[in-house]
Amino acid sequence: FLDTPGHEAFTSMRARGANITDISILIVAADDGVKPQTVEAISHAKEAGVPIIVAINKIDKPGADPMKVRTELTEYGLMSPDWGGNTEFVEISAKQKINLEELLETILITAELLELKANPKKRAKAVVVESRLDPKMGAVADILIQEGELEIGDIFVAGEAHGRVRSMLDDRGNKIEKATLSQPVEITGFSNVPNAGDVLYGVNNDKQAKKIVEDFIKEKKINDQNKKKHISLESLSQELEEQQLKELKCIIRADSKGSVEALKESLLKLNNEKAMINIIQGSAGAVTEGDVKLAEASNAIIIAFNVRPTTPARIEAEKTGVEIRNYNVIYHVTEEIEKALKGMLDPEYKEVYFGRIEVKQVFKISNVGNIAGAIVVDGKVSKTSKIRVIRDGIIIYDGELDSLKRFKDDAKEVVMGQECGIGIKDFNDIKEGDIIESYILEEIPR
């Protein structure tokens, strides 16, 4: 069990928690209902692809309303099987120990259905949950074993740190010699303090460990130098093309719940089979620092409708490069997002016929290759045209021109009735009688 705090300042910790776990238990107080941090935790779990079990806590308290919590959670796609969904709900009281056995049983059944498996014989792999510098022990890390086994004396790397396991304590503080699958342990022996979230790998020897860390640091330095700004609508098309993503993540903040719903409905209508909007959170009120941190962790933009960011949110956005788009007319929101979505799509082209050329003679030029002496019998051919070579009705080449000449001079274009010399890029098998078709690819407006 990995317990993550609910306070809004711990966004990154909750994001890490969702990525580490196999099952997420979403604890919602029956008297408080769904809070912004609840919505954020749902988003993290969904992003990580982790199944959610909802535990409605404090059902023993006056004012507890589990039915209200269930209703609120339907807005975020969480419904119990008896409501037509596939999320398990358990109503509990941690203080009075009510239904805790039922919760544990639900976890075990979910785990059994997931058929969670890993190989204990593989080289060790673990994730750093927390780390610190102890004045007596040096760098210390709490890790969770995800694959294989880790033993005292094993050599490892973790981000920019490497080392040899010097000591190991289990979750009760007992000294142990070996940790196995899904076991949390505290270990020492790091060259320096690793970062929370770093993945620890077992390696063969010190030399290999140092080389891996050196390469990691070099790569990180290059990535930091080339680090792009946080995603914005203007940079979206380029970002998505480079990352081959087709999804725009948004956080919506508006002046009322009705505005939030209207924006969600309008934006989701813009989805198509090739590009989509993923609204990871939507709520009424000013843009908070927590919203900005969630946007940074998720690489999302924030849409602020008739609301402004708080001062801490504005400062955090400036620091992290998160884009906050301010609007007061829904049409302007959908118009800009639609343009961004269109930019996400791969362009579509149609072929436009340009001309037909007959090869009359082939000239072999030393250091150049074969040049086709030809005549344009229909349309035209230009230096920038695409071409295909057709022999006996079969296309034997489809590509580009290397050169186009009229007599001995370079030509930009040759029209019907004129003779020309044609060199073809990466193709030397041109023969007398071949037909060359010229065409262009024209982008289809969306």
C-alpha cells in the first residue's frame, strides 16, 4: 500500500503514486464529497491506466452521504456495477473499522482478475518512492521492487546515482538480506541522493554502472539544452508531430458549473477519429496553483473562462511555462481549439495530374548516369513535380526529378511540344519508349 497525501501541494507525489501502483484506491470522505484533489487523483489513475476502487470513508459521521458521493463521481466516469458501470465501491469507516474486510476482499478480487505477474528471476528493477540524505547513513532511498530480487551487495543505477546495496530494512525496520517482488525496502549505498520517481536497475559491475550514469547525465544535459517550452496552442501541431501524439489535454476552470458543462460539451463535439480533446479536469472557480501543477505533470493547457488565476497560480505558470488561455465567449474557445486540433491531424493530399512525357532516347553521361531525352506530349513538367516512370503499363518508379534541362540550360518548367533532358533521382534504369507522368500533391483543406 502506498499512501499519498490529499493536500493540493502534493500533485507530483500523487502522480508518482498512480504510476507505481497496480490498483488505485480512491478514498472519498462521505461527509465532504468530491474535492479538487479527488478529481486530480482520478485523472492521475486514468492517465496511468490503473483500475480504481472507490472507498467512501467516514460513513459513521453525522452528515455522511455516500449516495451523494456516488452521484458526484458519475460525473468523472466512476459508476458501480449496479449503476451500469465497472468501478467497485466500498463504504467504510476506517475509525470504526467498518467494512475494512470487504475492502481488502475487493482489492484481492481485482488483483486476481488483473492476473498480475512478474518474473522474480529477472535482474532487479525498482522505483524510488522517496529519498533523503541522512547525516550518518548518507543517501537513503525507499524503493519498491517491481521485477526480480535485490540483495545486499548488488550493484545498481538509479537516475544520476549508482552504488552497491550496503544495508536493507523492511517496512517494519528489520534488517534483511534480500527484497523480492512488490516489497518496499529502505536501502543505502548510493553515490548521491536519487530523485523520487527514478527507476533503479541492477547491473553487472561498477564499471557498467558508472558508464550508464555518465551516458544518462550526458543525455539529460542535451535534453535540458533542447528542452521545449510547455505545450501551447501555437506550438501544438509541431509538438504533436514530433511526439506522434493525437491528443490535446485540457484543464477547464470557469465561473460556474454550468459554464464548465457547456465548455465540456462544446469541446468534446470537436473530437474526430484522428485527433481528440482529453479534458482531464473541469471545475468552477479561479485557476489555482494545484491546477498549474497538474497541467505541468500532464502536459496540458488550462482554459480559464470568465475567471482569473490566483497570484500563486500565475507565478507557478510563469515558472513552469504552463499556458493559461483566458476567454469570456465560448465560441472563441471552440474556434481556437478547433484550429489547434486541425493542426494535429496529418495532412491529406490529392494527386493532381500535370503532364505526360515520352522518352525518345537515353544518353549515358559519365559521373552523372542516364539522362532521358524526351518530349512533353501533354501538359507540362516542372523541376518540383513528382514523377512516375511507366513501362508496358506498369509503374516501375515513383519519385522525384534530379534535373530538368532545355538543351544545355536548367529549366524550371517544360510545356507540351517541347523537348527536354530529364535526370531521375535514385533511378538509372530509364529506357527508350518509357512514359513519364508528372504530377503534384495538393493538400486538401480541412
